[in-house]
Amino acid sequence: MLYQVAEGIGRAGTIVLPLFSSLEVGGKLERFALAGMLLSLGLYVIGWIRYLWNDRQYRLLYAPMLGIPVPMAVMPVVYFISASFLLPSVFVPLLVCSLILGSGHIPASLRIHRFLQNQDLP
């Protein structure tokens, strides 16, 4: 499936590319990007806590949170897009890989979310 291919390419790029760049936090844009990283990471962790504290209900990995559809798919994409602004030597390739990751991961997660809504799962 095309979503899986895009997700795999994006995942590989977002994992490997930051290894070849140094972090730069200097201007307002970089501080805003760092705030975006921290916020998305925090929401991602809250999503895992929600899942673990609620008896590991699978549907919670895809359920909306704070009005964000499939936050466990959206937050990593937001994190890596934000990170691309802090890693200038890999800005363009990391941004592109982040968008490719999002183009596969988010639609695939939405598909699973819709499927789970039609099931009789707790």
C-alpha cells in the first residue's frame, strides 16, 4: 500500500537525518520550533499515558485528544517538522521526510481509527 511505503521512507529519513546535523537554537523561529517540539513530545507522552492508564485499550492509540484527530500519528510528524527548523544542515531533507512520513502515517492511522469506530471494542 502506498501509505506504508511513504510512512517507511519518511520514518527512515526522520530517524537517520538528524544524526548528521547539529542543533541550533538562536532566533525566534528556532525558539518557536523548539516549543513546537516540546509541545508535540508532551502531547505524545500524554497519549501513551492515557493508553497505559486505561488498561491499554487499543482504540486509545487512535482516539482524538484535545480536538486533535489521531494525535499519536500527528504529534511525531509535528515534532519532526519542528526539528527540521533546528537542524539547518538537514533542514530541507528532514522537512521533506517529515511531510512524507505524515502523508503515510496520518492517513493510515485515520483508516485504523475509522475501522475501530465500527467495532464493538471497549
